[in-house]
Amino acid sequence: MTATSWRNFALTSTIITGRRFQPSPRRRRMLRPVHAGYELVCVSAIEAQDAEARLQNLRHCGFPIERMIATDNAEIDDSPKAAALRELQPVVFVDDFLPYLRRIPDNIHAALILREQNGSPNVGANLVWAHSRHADLADFTLWWLNR
């Protein structure tokens, strides 16, 4: 798996099949929240029947995720992840898709992983939904743990 495909996988949780690999030191930094006492939960706007495959792919890529919540991708006024986030009450929610930050609870820190601007939904006035913005997941992790 190339660095580019890892970055795309880490940011978008695209289902990827293939061989297991050893994360590089930079990729291992993304796992530091677990060592700091945080539980990583994946909330994904996918169909329920795809949840187990998504969880296995994340684990194969080295993410120590124990819980997977599939929310479907319904076209509603709230983020399709908002209801799950209200129930979980996490301290932080990280996503690379700005529309998924819409109407999540204000007490949850909303971190946006930026994408290339050409064709990205992560531009414009709605950036106010993001409490913080980061180049990638490793950048967010270092920022969060060092703040």
C-alpha cells in the first residue's frame, strides 16, 4: 500500500482489501490517542451490512478500533453521523468531509481534515462548523495530544 493510498484510506475510510502492512513511524503517531487513554470509535456513513468489513479493514491497517457504528448516508438536515455522536458524547469528532460536521453537538470538538480544494466540499462559509482544521490525521493527533 502506497503512502497516497494510506492517506486516502485513513482520511476517508474507503474499504480496501489486500495484504496487511506495518505502519510507518508517522502512521503510528495516529495511534497515540489510545496510549493516552482515549477509545477510538469509528462512526461511518455506510450501510449496516458493510460495517464489519470496514472495521476489519481499519484493524488490518493498524487502528485499534473496538467499536464500529454504521449510520447509513441519509440525506437529511443533520449530518448522518449526528445522532450517533449525540449518543456517544465523544470529546472530539474528526472527519474529512465538511458536510458531516453539520449540526453535531456543540460540546464535541469538530476537527476537519482538509482535502485538496479542487472539487472539495471543505471550502466556503461552512468552515465555521470546524473547531480546528488539519492537514491530515497524523497532524490532528499531534495537535490534539499536545494542546
